Amino acid sequence: MLSLHQLRCFLATYEHGSLTAAATELGYAQPSVSEQIRALEKSLGVQLFRRVGRGVVPTTVADELRPHAERTLAAAEEARRAVTSAKALQTGTIRFGMFGAARLYAGAGLVADVLARYPGVRVELIGQNSNEVQEDLRRGRLEAAMIAVPAATSEGMTVTPVAKDELVYISADPERLASPVTPQRFAQAQLVMPETTWRAVDSTRIVLRQMLHETGRNPTTRIEVEDIETAVELVGMGLADSVIPKGAALQLLPRLAPSAGYVSLRPRQYDTLAVVHRSGATLSPAARLMIELATRRIQQIAEPYSPR
Amino acid sequence: MLSLHQLRCFLATYEHGSLTAAATELGYAQPSVSEQIRALEKSLGVQLFRRVGRGVVPTTVADELRPHAERTLAAAEEARRAVTSAKALQTGTIRFGMFGAARLYAGAGLVADVLARYPGVRVELIGQNSNEVQEDLRRGRLEAAMIAVPAATSEGMTVTPVAKDELVYISADPERLASPVTPQRFAQAQLVMPETTWRAVDSTRIVLRQMLHETGRNPTTRIEVEDIETAVELVGMGLADSVIPKGAALQLLPRLAPSAGYVSLRPRQYDTLAVVHRSGATLSPAARLMIELATRRIQQIAEPYSPR
DNA sequence: CGCGATCCCTAGGTCATTCCTATGATGCGA
DNA sequence: TCGCATCATAGGAATGACCTAGGGATCGCG
């Protein structure tokens, strides 16, 4: 079976015209190199060197083999180098999970942070929804992610809360923004809610359902849309109100709904943003980097998490 | 230490997303592949797969490694293929030694024979002089050669005579061609002799010296030139006569000295053409081919060798 | 022409690697 | 919750890598 080791011995022997010299260069005893060459010749079924009195002389087949041997060793070396630099985050791909809304107002800055520090890397931010991201985590497609809890956290996951993101009520009607929105008023509102596909398990909705449940009411939605931008635009057009994370409101309202504003709920409600990964896994440098940078970004916008 | 085997296991695992499947494809037991992957990860100092419940999932570093692993294995395969086809004489270089005059009138046809049979190969015909060729043989730079004996044959060489090439007297003067040239007449001739550099050991001259020595005379040369064509041209201009192998005379006289002709010596003198190689060496297919073709070519021109 | 130096091969032994079977641990899906 | 699929571990046999020691051939030199 052809091996890189044999090719290394072959090249050293070819260049020196001597087994002894090759062995010296490679740091082996002479019979070891001799044995490797013999094994290579046997495996190829051809004579590579003629043993002639003083030293050895390559055959024409050896001439033929040499450039290929060099190419093969170079490719192997290149492979090692690529891995090393990927390990050092100089190149390669960094993949990180991040649920929709948080990605919306922290994602671009996060990617910018990574690229500023490691210009050679590719960055992938995965996931439209926290639960989708959790599924990727569970399947191993993602090493770590920043998601909004509560979501149906499965066993074997380590969850580290990093920030609280307040949920605010947004509307184009100044009257409804005059004072914090109570559950009573909230229950009567005409709402547009994003992330239709995932409404049953969406973190924000779970929080809101809980809030309303305490008052014995169910939330009603007038419009269901897929993405948060559309929801904000609809709010700007005065067609409905909505509840979104404050960070998203700060970024999207001026751009998509300049006539609208936001106000807190009463009592204040929060999405908890947390870093999640498989329990017991040792995180790669890339993942640790992303976690650190994402945490910093998020905490610039949302309040740092403080356990009660 | 990185090995091709590890890369093969890595690729199979990457493609199947499973150690078991990879092992099946490669024809190994599952723990063997597992061990190879672990060794590769250790040698690179990086995790390549995350072990996740059902199967394994490549990390981004593995994504980075894969194309390089493929390139490396392809290069190794290419190396093997190149050697195989060189071995089968489909490509590569065939090197053969052949001394000056014989190469002159048989070389082109010999090369044509080889190329007709093996269109992909490169052919090198080495050597201007028998002794130069012998030196290459002794040093191992040549595997086998067709040379003219007697020449100073050194120990350790196997000499197989294949043809006798008669030495003929050439002249532009029809009178001198009327009858075979005796040593007496020869000793008085004005001669032009080729291969100046090697005159002391040249095979033809040794034969002629022996012939004259029996009559107690020494040969005199009027002109010394390096190559046989020049000598023949000078003969054609009537400036001197010469002695060259009959094969060379047949080919060169019509072209370079149409007014000249040739006649035998009395007694007839012969160069013996022989195949020479190191004793005890097993000849490569290429060398055997060249010997066979060269022998056939030579025997079409010179008389087959018949031991007395 | 012998003599030492050089270089390759062979022999025999040690140690590491490779590969196997058997078995345990774990996650997934019915 | 049970069965199945998958990976990890353990232990042992076979193979390969490497070494030291010594023999044979060749080369250059006195």
C-alpha cells in the first residue's frame, strides 16, 4: 500500500543518489530507508533504483515518478497547512446559530466583528427561528447558537442566559403609546405577528401567552406574516399593532414605520437570550469566539441578564 | 504522522457521515476507521467530526480539509498510474546506449521502431563513442548499450556479440578500389580518421592497429576529424582515404561522397557489435525491448555474429 | 595491488501500529 | 420504553517500522 512515508524516502534518495545520505537527512538508519524503497518498488511492481557500487542510480521510471511524488507530498503538506490555519481561525468557515429577530439587529455587527478580527474566514449565521436552530443543535449541524428562551429546551443542552430583551408594544397610533400596555388593553388589540410557521413554539408568543393567561384571556392576531419586517411595515401603515423585541423596534421603526412608536408592556415582559450548546461538548475556538462576540453585541443592545 | 490511509478513512467518513458506513465501504471493521480518524485528529490537533448520537457530523475544519484530502489522494493515484504506464512502456523515457557509427546508420530506424510500437514514450540514444557509453554503463547511468568491441572491457560487464560489421576502405580513387587493400598498401595510404578525441581507445583503430602490427608497421593519419561524416566528405573530395564500418559506408557514401567507393581489406577486418550490460542485473522491459530491436536493426545491415 | 573508506544488503530483535472480535454506552424512533 | 443503529473501549494477534551488528562489493589512494 502506497504511503507518504515511502514517497518521502524515495524523494530523499532520488535527490541524494544515496540511501545513506537520504537516511541521514530524514533522521533514520540506512536500512530503514532501504526497506521503504524496497517496499515502494514492490508495491509499484517496478525497479526505481539500480544499486551500483557507490550509491544508487534512479531508473527512468523513477524519473517519471518523481514529479508525482513531489506533487503528492506538496498536496499533503498543503492539507496540513490548511487545517492549521483553519484551526487558528485564519481561514475556513465559522458557523453559528442565531434566531431571527436577534440576528436581525445584531447579526450584521457580529459578522463585522468576526471579519474585522479574522479577514480570511467565511461566516455563516444560521436560522430563522429559535426552534429551528435548536433542532440543528440537536442534530449536530450546529455547534453552538444564540437563541431566545423559553423555547422547548430538550435534554442534553446547556443553556447560558446572556441578556434580557424587553418586548415592546409598537403602534402607529400615539394614543395607544401614551402609557404602558396592560394585559387588558393588550387582549383587545388588533395584532400582526410574525413567524407564522413557528407560532406554536415561538419564544415571544410563549411569553405573551403566559402574560395573557394570567388575566384569563387569549391573544388574538389579526394578521400573520412570516417576517418581522413585514409586521413592522404593517404597523407603520396603521393596519395593526404588534409586539417585538425592543432591539428590533429601535432598529426597524425609524426605517420601516417612521410614524410609529413603541411603549413597554405592564408588567414588562422579556425574551431571554441565551447561548445554547450540547452538554459536555468541548467547544471549538471558532464557536467560543462567536459566543464571546455575540454576547458582547447583544449586551450593547439588550440589558445584560441578571438572575432574579 | 499524516498518512494516505487516514485521509482515505477521513473522506469515506465525511461522505457517509458515519464511521460504520465508511468502514463498510473500505472493507474494514468499524473500530479501525474510528481509530484512524482519531489518529488523524490527534496528528492535526483539531476535531474533525462531532460525535452526535446517530452518526458523525463534520466540523468546519473538516470542510476545509476535504478538498485537500481529495487532491492529495488524487495525486497519489496519479503517481501510481504514471508508474504503471511507464512500466508498460506506454509512456516515460527509454534510455539506451549506442556508440557513434552504429547509431549513425541504425539509430534513426531504431528510434522509429520504438515509437511505432509505443507512441507515448520518449527515447534517448546516448553516446558518441563506445568507451563513453561503457563509462555510463559502469556508473549505472545506462542500463544497457550496443557498442563496438574490442574496447577496454572492464570487469562485471556481460558482453553479448550480436553482429560483425566489416571495416572497408573508402576512397575517391577508383584505382585504389580495384582490389582488396592489403596491410602493405594500407600502411602507405593517406588516411583521415574520425573520433579524434577517443583515438587511443577507439574500437576500429584498435582493430586496424592489430592488423598493421602483424606486418610491423604503424598506421599514419593525414587528417584527424571528430565525426565520421566529415571524414567521408573529405574522402569524397579526394584529400584522403579512410576505413569505416561497411554499414556506415553504404549509408554515407552516396550522400556525402558520390564519387567515392569502398573495397574490403585483406584479410577482412571486423568490428564486433555487442550488447553490454552490468553482470547480474535484471534488465527492465524497456532495456530488453531496445536490445531486441537494436539487434534486429543491426543484423539487417551487418552480418549476424558467428563465433569461430 | 592491497588497504581503508564508503555504501548497500541481510539478519534478528524491539516496539509501535493496524486490525480484528467482543462488549459496553448512548441516542433515535417506533 | 424498548429495539436498533451507531460509536467507543478493551484486549489480543498480525503486520510494519526501526534499530544495531555484521557481511560483501566498490572506489580511491598510496
